[in-house]
Amino acid sequence: MNRADAHIHLFEYGFSGTREAGAELADYEQIRTRYSIEHALVIGVEGEPRFAGNNDYILALARRHDWIAPLLFLDPAEPLLPAQVADALEAGAAGFSLELGADGEAVNAFDSDVWRVLDEANALLSLNVTPAGIAGVREVIRGRRGGATLLSHLGLPGPAADPAADPAAGTSPGAAEGHSDEWVARAAAVRDLADCPSVLVKLSGLYAIDPVFPHSRAQDETLHVLSEFGAERMLWGSDFAPGLGALAAEQLFDVPDWFVRAVSATELEQVMRGTLARLLASR
């Protein structure tokens, strides 16, 4: 099955900053061949000195590699003006990424016309935002009139409790599935956006919920999200290369059997390739 990867990072000197120039790209090129990956969203990361220049780097890569769709990092601490956003899109950006964490209100640093420019260009917006931060960015998400908003890593619900280590976790129906009441409430914030058709969720970063492959404690939330959003609004992402700090490459790019068993062949193709391919074709 061919794939499209909705979440990777590429750095000129590697995520660690210590590799030879281009070595990380070469690694991913080998992985692309092995897993038949047709396209990848390359998520820009800046905001720290060691990541400075990443936007320019991934834009340059996209000019040389047609499989790369770069999403440039938006920094609330140094907000771009609408004209600068338009220039970046004209230069080849497929959209932008925001690292908000729990501070969703950081989006208020941007001129409201920034979102209009994104909508008019049908540009993608990738969000790393926790459930606690969703309230602050909800107005921007629901106000979009063009382009898709992608919630990374299932919306970052946080680590799921290990029932063996925490037998007293909660009394809600979610707790019966091995999750605390607090965790269930956090996860619900993501599913509350399911009625917004421009919001999609990435099947990525499962190791942040359960660090042990095949991430069994992520199963319930993954399937809840799938049920609420549908396969046509879920996209698989590897989280290369940061995810290699938690998993071996084979595990990072493997798909848990429990997910494969839970979906039809058509749904699996949508999640693994079709959803992202459709988004990119619509631009």
C-alpha cells in the first residue's frame, strides 16, 4: 500500500543538530522507498536557536523534491504580517504550523487577516495544541472558510494511565477502559471539534500516549477519534525524526495491528494515503 506521511520534520544537520548536512534527508529518502511514501508534510520548527532557519531549509528542499509539502513555522513571539504570509505561500509553502501547547490564546498575536490569507489560498494549518489549549484557538479553527486544520498527534491527550500501575484511576466509563477521568475529559476536547468539517486529526505520536509499541493504551482514544471524525478526516503521520528518540524506525513506521483490524481496507487506504493526497490535490 502506498502512503502519504502527514507529519515529518527535516533539519539540515538532523534533529540532534550534530549530523552531516543532508544526512537526515537521505535517511528519509530510504524510508520513502521502503514504505512507498508518495508525499510528506514537512512541519517547520523554529522558535529555538538550534532550529533557526528551518523554514528556509524546508522551502528549499521542496523546490528540489516534489514529494515535499512544506508547512512553515509560525512564531507567535514574532508574528508574520498578512503580506508576509502571502509571500511565503507564493514562495511554495503549502501552509503553516503552530506549536501552541496549552496556550491556545497565543494565536491572538496574529492579525486576523492572516487567517483570511490562509483561507483564500486553501492553505493547510497544522496545530500542536493540547486539549487545554483548544479553547483559546477554537474561534480561529471554527472560523476558517478555506483549507484544512490538522490536529497533530490525536490532539495531544497526554499519557494514558497504566491500569497495572494505577488501579485506582477514575470511575468514569473511560476509566473502565484504563483511563483516568482527567484523561477522558482532555480527550473529549478534541472530539468536540468533530462537527467542524475542516478539522482533521493526525494518527501520529501514539508513543506519547503509550510509549510501548504497539501503543495498546492509545487504542480506545484512536478508535473514538476515528468514529467521530471518520477515516476521510484522519491522516497517518510518522513523526520522523523526533519519534526515533522513542521508537525504532520499524516501529515508528509500523501501523498497530489493532488499528488495521478495526478498519476496512478502504478506510485504511484513506488514513494511510488518501486523505492527505486529497488535501494536496485540492490546493
